[in-house]
Amino acid sequence: QLVHSFAILFNPVTPFASEKMLQMLNVDKSLFSWANVSSLILKKNHKLNQPEILFKKIEDSEIEN
């Protein structure tokens, strides 16, 4: 539930990460709205999709370049 709320709240700042979170949560996009930030969207026995890494780690060598 918390990750779903974070996906909605962070969408204006990181829309690509929010989209990935929705895919991992296996949630219908129609439920992705400010009105559902505090709603209990994920019910008992809800099936999640395969988790993915949201952000790539930036190595020090990449920063130095």
C-alpha cells in the first residue's frame, strides 16, 4: 500500500519510476490518481509482478568523467 502511495506522490518528479512501481505492483492505471493516495488498493492475495531495480547506481568513475 505504501509503495502504491509513493508511486502516486512521486509521479510528478519521477514519472518513469512511478510507472515501473505500478507495473511491479500489478495495479490498474485507472487507480493511479491523487484520490487513491490513502486508499487500500492491494487486497489480500494480490499477485505482484517481478521486481526490478528502479534506479541505476552511478559509479564514481562515471561521475569523474
